[in-house]
Amino acid sequence: MVNSDLIKFVEKAPDTVLTLVSGEKVIVLESADAILEKIVAFRRKIMPGLLPEASDEAVTEAASADGEAAPPAQHAKES
């Protein structure tokens, strides 16, 4: 397992490559989208109520916006 707080980049190449904050690179079997989904699910589990629920489409769009997986942006609640 990799601590998601240590992931700096998730790169899509023929293989999925995690670049950690230390500079170490780790090749994983999961897709970049699957990595993002696992990170979001984990953070929702440990910090309930802090991350808004998003559709799978929104998570995928956030990941594919720049080709890298990143946590979704915080959204303000509508009044």
C-alpha cells in the first residue's frame, strides 16, 4: 500500500506511475482513474462530511483534465 498523502503525481503512460514526494517512482497495476477513486473513497471514509459527494463523472473529469489524478476541488455549498 502507498500512503496517498505521499503521492505527488499519478501519470498515465503505458503503465500507471506514481511519483512520490520523495521523488521515488512506483509502477502500479491500477489505472490512474482507479487510483483517484480509491484516494477519494479513503478520504471520505476518514474525513466524513469534509469532501462533497461527486458523481463518478465529476471524478473522472477532474482526473482527465490534465492527464493526472488529483484530489477533487472543494466546492462551496449553494445557499
